Amino acid sequence: MKIEEVKSTVRTQRIAAHSHVKGLGLDEAGSAIQSAAGLVGQKAAREAAGIVVDLIKSKKMAGRALLLAGPPGTGKTAIALAIAQELGNKVPFCPMVGSEVFSNEIKKTEVLMENFRRSIGLRIRETKEVYEGEVTELTPVETENPMGGYGKTISNVVIGLKTAKGTKQLKLDPSIFDALQKEKVEVGDVIYIEANSGAVKRQGRSDTFATEFDLETEEYVPLPKGDVHKKKEVIQDVTLHDLDVANARPQGGQDVLSMMGQLMKPKKTEITDKLRLEINKVVNKYIDQGIAELVPGVLFIDEIHMLDLETFTYLHKSLESPIAPIVIFATNRGRCVIRGTTDIVSPHGIPLDLLDRLLIIRTLLYSTADMEQIIKLRAQTEGLQLEESAFGRLSEIGTNSTLRYAVQLLTPAHQMSKVNGRSQISKDDIEDVHSLFLDAKRSSKHLSEKNNKFML
């Protein structure tokens, strides 16, 4: 079986609230710097996460799980995303929330298995015979339609490719012209065409065109070295879930296991265990042959206490699987009833047999000084200017309520300062919005005082 290019289904990470987090902020010795890479404080938790990152990189953490436990607003999600940043883009990172498993379309265990497979990467290295270079000419040659009529048909396409060593003109099959159009190839693009399959891959725009526009979204790549016709090692990163999806409904091939790209998936469908076992066999065969390498990624499950007893049992089994990612759980609960039961109370709402398998990292409440540094970071990220007294007042509010509430006041305070004709947010603006919006504690106090005014 040959693995063709599979369309990636990696989801965009939900990190808007943590867009300032760039890593764990550790020095060379692995000690946490007070404020670095977007993280402030939580030194013990960050240092523990740093050890986990080293274990993941040395491939000694697969099949194990980590629990981030602490009160709300103590940076659990930020640390999980920092771990992902430290691992780099090539290591799969799949974030999900515990309540996602309760779907009407597919089973709870299927949702978990799908996310497990999203978190396991496969790096395929193949040496292919290719034609690579910058496109200097792209001319379709038209002839009269042999079927008759007024329309013309493309008989072949002439393409010119240039490298640092020389140029070459190719006369290609008309089917390759369709592939060129799908990839939106233009003159000036750097592409390669596989000699055996005729597959076209656009790598980007040649960097000689880098100053074409004032505002650019294009990725620029250097002019390829060597000859136009050469052997090239092609590295492709996919996840096991990509392979599952590509094989669930193959298009065009007779073989059920043929890896097909460009697959449309309009509705969620369950992938059978039999199909996954077959894919695992093929993946193991490629790993044994040295063609592919398994890259265990990270599955981050926030609000783990939302899972029920059935899903916890399934997690237990999945963690023991020979192909398993690193799983990071996060929870803000203390001792509570395990969901799916009526009387079983356990720490963090997790069964004791699963809890026994976890490495637990504790996050602590921030000090007033740490809160002030975090608020300054968020203000800088959002492009807001505050007076020093405003930072002090916000950190006081955060200490009395929560850090999240203090950070949420930044944007309405900015609006208030604009209404008052100021470019900087002052302490008065903070006081004004603090009086307009309630935090959870003040809202709760108001409810208890006016209890008889509300409906039961």
C-alpha cells in the first residue's frame, strides 16, 4: 500500500486569551524565570512542565498522563499551551474540553478516540524523483476538439522551471495542467512535480518577488539549488486521524486502504475499530521499514471533571495502548462526586485508579505583584496604555475577586477613557467600570441580600 498525500484536519487552537504565551520561560538549567515567554510566577509548575517537555522530546512519556490542578484563573490552560509552544509546530497538539464528549451525533468513546488519534503524528520520509524550480513559463497548448464542436481542448502544457544551476522546459500531460490549476500555480511560484505520479506541490512564491506588495500574506521561499530534475527527500506530517478520515470513504481507488487526499467530510461519521486496526498494521509496517516515524503528540483535556465514569474507564484502556499520545488533564475542582455516579466522591472528580496513574502539577493563586505583571502583559498584547496607579488598582481588584475579572475590565476601561477624552486608562476609569460591572463575589453577595426579590 502506498501512502499518498493526505489532507490535514488539524484544528485551529483556541488561544485568543493566551496569545501572549510563547513558551514556559525557563533558563538553560531548567529554572523558571519570574517573568518570561508570556508567563509570570507559578515557578514550581513551570519547572515541572519543563521536565515533562524534556521527557516528551526524548520519547519517554508516551502513554502517560499529567494533571494540572488548581483554582480557577491560575494559568492551567496557559501552561498546557506553553508546553505545546515548547514542543514546536511539528508535534501535534489537540485541545478539547471535557463536555465535548457529550455529542448527539457520535458516541462518547468515539469522540475521545478521535481526539487521541488527532494527537498522534506520523512523519513520512520518501525519496522521490521530482522536477523542482521556479516557474518561468506556463503555456497550455490548445488543439481542435477530436469530438467535434466549436470548443478546443488542451493537448499538453509547456512549463519552464528555473533553479540556481539552470533551466529546463517540460512538455507535460494535460491532466497535470488541472493539478497546476488546483494548486493555483503562477509564473514566479516555486513548485515541484513528482516524476512517477505527476502530483504537483506548490511550495511558495520565489523570494525574488518579496517586495511586490506593501502588505503581503504570501510565503516566500528561496530559489531551489541543483538541477531541475533530481531526487528529493519529501517529508510529510500527518496524524493518524487524517489517515482514518482519508480511508473512511475512499474516492476513486478499488483498495479500501488507499490513502486519498481532498476528502470532503460533510457530516461526522464513526470510524470502525476494524479500519483503525488495519491502518495501525500499515503504519507499523512503514515504521519497521524506516519510511515513517511515529511522533506522539499532546492531547489536552480541559475540565476533566466533566467526563463520566464510562469515559474515565475508556481513558484507562486508551492510555495503555501501544500507540498513545501524552495526555494533559486540567481541573479546578476539589473533592466532588464523579459524574455518572450518585455517591462516589473523589479528589478532582477523577476515579482513584486513574488518579493513581497521573503526575499531578499544582498551580497556586497569584500574588498581587504577579497579577500586576500579568495585567501589564495583557495590556501590552492588546495595545492598551495605562497609568501606573491603574495597574495597582487592577491588581488589587484581581486579588479581591479573580485575575480573569481584572483582565476583563481592561477593554471596557479603555472605552471609558476614550469617552472621557483620554489616551491612557486612569485609576478613575478602572473605578468607574468596576462599579458598573459585578464580579462573582459581589454578585453572590447581592443575591443573598435580596434573596426574597428573586424567583426560586
